[in-house]
Amino acid sequence: DAVAQAMRDDAKQIGDLLKQRRDNIQNMSAIDDLRSYQQIAQAHADGLQKLTAAFQTLYDGMSPEQKKNADQVFQTSGHASAASHG
């Protein structure tokens, strides 16, 4: 439940910020545009931090086989590839 809630909260916050950005994009200065992008990036980073903490609890309770499966899913999901490319 904690993992799903972290994902829902993150999606809502980022969705709200994206809507706000879309609604105001025509009137944004270059600085406003950068600040808007920064807010979205920060919300993503904050959400990822909360998701990681929630997932850690779930992962710690998994059997070795479940952990292996989770590890494989994450390795093929693009996260490992994205991290290796900086």
C-alpha cells in the first residue's frame, strides 16, 4: 500500500505541476520557464525519494526469489541503463 500511495502522490503532484505549466506557458518568461521546470524536476526527485523508502520496506520483506525477480524487472526497465548514462 505504501508503494502504491507514494506512486499516486507523485503522479498527482507532477500532474498538477504539468497542468499549471501548460496553463501558463504562453505567459512565461525564460526565468519562469526554468523555475517551472525546476519545480517539476524537484517534485520528481522528492517523489522518487519517498518511493524508494516505501519500496525498501517492501523489498526487505521479500523472499530471495522475489528479490531476484524484482532486481531483474528493474534491470530491464531502463533504470539501470539510464543511471549508467548519467
